[in-house]
Amino acid sequence: MSKAEIYRGWIVEARPVFCVQVWSAGGQCMIPVHNAKTEEEALEMAKQWIDLQMSPEGFPSSTSDSSASDFDDDDIPF
């Protein structure tokens, strides 16, 4: 990640992002994952995001080690 700088009143910073492409009956979706350090970790985080979408309460339906708090608001593509 680069050092943040100010440009014309905006704070700008380069961040590495994994884009995980997923498909379902509803079509295709790109999930930007900002907090992953590896491709494998990005895939696991995308699976957790899918679990969130499948659960009626908005919580993961599986009992994985990670929780929904691992996601930033900007990890959700919409």
C-alpha cells in the first residue's frame, strides 16, 4: 500500500485489491477484496461474502473461524 497523499483536496492512496469473480443463478458478480494478503485468502473471504448473501439473517450460515467483522464496508460490491 502506498503512502496517502492529498491531491486537489482529495486523499489518494493506492491499495492492492483482489477482484474475485463469482457466478450464480442470478448472473455474474465481481467481489473486490481489500484485506486479503494472498489469492487463497481472497477466495476464502469471497466465500464468506457468499455465505452472508445466502443467510436470511445476514450472518454467515457456516461456523468458520472468521467472522463478518473481517469485511470492510467497501468489500461488498454494491
